Amino acid sequence: MSYFSNFNTVQYDIEGNGVYRKLTDITQYSTIITENLDNVAFYSYYNIQDGERPDTVSQNLYDTPAYYWTLFIINPELQNYWHDWPKSSDALREYVEAENIGMAGIFDAGDSIAGKFTIGETVTGALSGATATLIAKYPTNGYIQMKMLTGAFRETGESIQGITSGDTIACTAIVKAAYAPNYHIDDGTMERTKRRSAGTSPVTNFEAEYEENLLKSRIKVIKPRMIGQVISDFKSAMRGS
């Protein structure tokens, strides 16, 4: 069953030129499902597996892919499939790497870039001779972000020097920005904290996104024994709206 097949249509002059087109009236709304969200007999929880789509979850639960739309109604936080639905491992990695471009030069907590470097200047590796444009500084998290121009920096680290400013910073590692520190945790309490020379560990941009993605994977679903009645009630409500 197509979700939008239950909606009425309206004639609407989109361009204001007197030409009317038939459109789905998406202003209609049924409260059949939302009225039952607090009823624990109505729903259970489901852990979305790596790479599962809404239609495959529907197939697994209800033996049909047609009820995929109920997942979005019963989980208001799933507003947009492309943004809110948990990503597969490969898609998540691609997303994080696309969101965090370039390379990250990570430096020790005892070092500082306060007052150093100019955003937009060209920097170079002391050992590799690679060059890049400095695009961001993250003094609290302990790295600089660079967009590569030529060559490749040493992953095991090297000193980075600004060609214009002449400033330098000794980087202990140079990795893709997706794997730069997003925040740090205390090794004892496992709580978020400020970076220290010892006793803290970084949580990378990828790991932070992975944690959020994992939280998204646990969703409410209508219990299979309830789905038939829900669909019937939904159709009736939409016909009467």
C-alpha cells in the first residue's frame, strides 16, 4: 500500500497563471498512530541492522515492504530519510569523510597554536615537503585542518610550517580530518573532558558520528499483530478527513 494513495487530491494553481494541476493534499493528517504512542501494547523496539532500508525493515516485520511509512510516523525524529535514517557502515564513512575534508595535523596537549598560523596560508611538511592550505585551527581538540595541494604528509607525523607566517607545530600524526579528535574523554570516568597531557583519550569525528548513528538505529515499530488494525483504521480516517 502506497502511503500517499490514501490522501485526497486538490486542484492548485502553482504558478498563478490560471493553470490548475492535481496535487496530493499532504495537509491531511491522521492521529490513529500518534494517539497510541504511549500505549506499550501498541509498539515494540527494533534495532536497524547495517544497511537496512525502511522497506526491508517493513518486509522483515510485516512480510511486506508497503508499510515502511509507519516507521516515520511512529518515530517523529525520522523526519528525513536521507538525513535521519541510520547510515550503513560504508555510507557513514563516506559521509564523515565528505563532511570533514582534508587532513588533520594532530599535536601534543603540551603544545599550543595560540597566535600561530594564518587561516588560508600555505603550509609545508618539514620531512615530506608536501604542501597544503590551512583551513581551520582547533586548539582545544589539538589539531589543524589542511586542504592538500601537493604531495602527502607523513602519517606518523612531522613538523608543519606556515610559509607566510613562519610558524611551526610538531604534529605527532597527520590523518584524514574525519579521524581527528571531536572531543576527549577522561580515561577513568569515561566522561567528556578537556584534553590533558595524560589521562584522556580522543573520540574522533568518525566515532562521534558512529555513536549518533547507533542511537538512531533503535526505533519504535508497530507490533506485527497490531499492524492490520492500524492500517485499516488509518484508511478509514483518511477517507473521512
